[in-house]
Amino acid sequence: MTAYSSTVDTPIGPFTVVVAGDGAVLASGWTGSVGDLLPVIAPALRPAAVAERPDLGGVTAAVRAYHDGELGAVDDIEVRQASGAFIERAWTVLRTVAPGKPTSYTDFAALAGRPEAIRAAAAACARNAAALFVPCHRVLRSDGSLGGFRWGLDVKKWLLTHEATRPVYATCSTGRRSTSTAGCHWPDRPR
């Protein structure tokens, strides 16, 4: 399988995305090197070759929009990762943690259906290949400290500050963006 990559400049450094041929995100992070991303892709999904492109369409647009303040821009981008059942469930749950509302590893484990599995929840964050699209940066230690982050604590702190200082816009049935709940879907609420 051939995959595609693109790197865009962001306020916190280069951000590279690797997508499958159908556009699903396989890996992403704050690096200028595809070589940093390939090892974190599950072996069953790891591409045989990666071709660089200047733009990945909607994925690149979503990355730019997020960094420009449209925090929900990455919510509907398809992500493809593979692991065991709990880790995959945890990644799905991570996508429901709203911007500006970080959770603790303890609460994250409970949200993922196994309140006693705090270390497994932390492992889901550590194994997440699709940073930003699966927002593991929104999980903190129980005391509120940052914990770890593959791309560095300075990046994690920037992301949390960025999200705390911006309104979360809903995608409305009319196509407009709004901070009102009237006729709109909020990214952190089921559709």
C-alpha cells in the first residue's frame, strides 16, 4: 500500500500527516519527518511506501483551521489505527473529549468503560499515532499536571492553552458556525 504525507507549518512547529490512499489519517504529529511517524503506525496498517504531497486536501485544511482557532475542524477527519479492543475503544472515546475540557487519566479510563484500567488508558494515549485527530493531549494527571506527550510538554501546554482560550464552534445544519445551541451539533455531543 502506498500512503501520502504532507507537512505544514504551525505556530508550534512543523506538523506532518500520513494518510492512506483513501485519505484516512494513519499517523500525525509535530515533526517535519515522516520517519518519526512510520514506526508508530500499527504493522498491519504500515504503508510499503509514502509519497510526499504539498497538500492532502481536507486533512491539510483541517490542520490549518485548527491551528488558526477552529478547534472542531479536525473532528470529522477519518482516522485509522489498529490495536486491541480496549485501546481502540479508548481512541474512539478520546475523540469525544471536548476542546478546552481536558480530562484525567482516571476519568478517561471510566469513559472508555474500564474505570480500573488507568494504566491501560494511559497506554492508549502513549500508543496513539494520530495526534491532534485523536486528542490525547486533552488527558492530564489526576493532580492536573500535564503527564507525558510524544511531541513534548511544551507542545501539549500550547495545545491546551490554545483550546482554553477559543470558543468551540458547532457545525449547524445550515452550514454556518455558531456558539449557539439552536439547530447545531456540538463536537462533544453525540449526533
